[in-house]
Amino acid sequence: MTWLILTIVSAITGAITKILQKVLLGGRQSDPVAFAFIFQLSVAGLFLAYTLLSGSFYEPNLGGLIPNILVMTLFYCVGNIFTFNAFKLAEASEVSIIFATSAVWSALSAVALLGERLSYIKILGILLVLSGVILINLKKSRWHINRGHLFALLGAMLFGLAFTNDAYIIGRYKDVASYMVLAFALPAITSLLFKPSAISSVKYFLEIKIFGKMLLCGVFYALSAITIFTAYKIGGQAAIISSVQQTSLIFTVLMSYLFLGEKDNMRNKLIGMGLAFVGVVLLV
């Protein structure tokens, strides 16, 4: 079950990333497109440095994969912009609930495109994980639907589909880190095509104090990315891995409780964590 351990590591580092991203996007001067550009480029740089220093950089034959590369670039570029705008415009808990639907998109596309099969037990496990994630973030206050929620839904769909597309591409790579260079650099560069003026806002993230936090965030995000794709590479199913990775919300809750003193709505959170745990057991 090495793939499961890697997926849980991805969930933990992903949870840390979400907290840091929320902090970085909280400033009034922070532009989501500028952040998408500089953040993804930083992660690509980290992977490039690692592959060069370790001598593991690998260039595969991408013949026949150009459509998939274009889909990857577009989906991650637009998906990141939608997601960062969602965190900017809506509450983090609401965005997290909606973004959990990315696992559904991954599962459906993995069955359709990768030929994966899901038993009724596995489907129940996926539903329990998603129910747990929703319950963890559910609040009594009434939602007022805004653009942030729409951005979160679109971002979830694009990320879910992009993950399955990645799973297909990754089969042609001997080294996962080498693909990560491409997977982060291309969407980063493309993001500026949607809003060229965002380049003027990049300087905000290059301030030493801000850039240090972003680089730390990038390290955790890089760990989250490489572990989840390695989990697939060594035999995990894309549909199941994507669902288990949603348990990052459990670790977010635990970290918020331990380090930020957030104790509100603990009953829902505990029940939600229990449901998600049972769901993961069924998926394994």
C-alpha cells in the first residue's frame, strides 16, 4: 500500500499549502493571476533544480501527446486562476466544500478515459470521503451565492479532469519530477496571456518577506504534487487517489485546531473526519 502512504503525504503537504496560499492571497495588493504566474514558475524552478542536481532529468518522446500537453497547460492555467479568485472572493470553507467535487470529475474521467473500474464499495468510499469533507466545512450560516463559488466549481472541474489527463501522460515518463517541470512551467507562462497587465503586480510577491512565504508554500506544493503522481505511477488508481487526497481537509482542520486555536463547529468536524476515515478504509 505504498501508493496510499504517498497519497496521505500528498494530502498533508497539500493542507499546509492551502493555509499558506490563503495567507498570501489575503493582501489587498495580491493579484490572483500574478500569483498563479510566479507561484507555478517557482515550483517549476524547484523541480528543475532537483532534477538537474540529481541527474534525473528525462526528456520523453512526446509524439502523440501534444493534445494532452495542450489540455494540461490550459486546464491548470485557467483552473489555478479560477481557484485563486475563488479564495479571494469567497470564504475558504465554502471554496473547500465546492472544490472537493474535483474528486468526482477525476473518478468519472478516469473510468471513461483510463478504463479504470470502480466497485460499489469503492463508489461508497468516494461518497463518504466527499460527505466528510463537506460536513467538516459546513456552517450554519446561509450561503450567498457569489462569483467566488462559481470560480471554485469551475476550478474543481478543470483540476479533476487535468489530474486524469496527467495520469495518462505520466505513463510516458520514467521520472515524475521531470514531468512536473513541464506541468508547472507551461501553465505559469500561459497565465499571463489571460491578463498581461498582471506582470506589474508580480513585484508584490517578489518582496523578500512575501517571496519567502511563497517559496515555502512552493516546497510543500511540490511535495504534494510529486507524491500524488508517484502514487499513480507505482500502481494506484487515479479515481481512488484523487478521492483520498481530499482528506487534506482533515489535516487542515487538525492544524487549525492545534496552531490557530480554531475550535468552532467541532461536532461537525469530528463527524466529518470520521466519515472521511471510513471512506478511505473502503477505498483501500
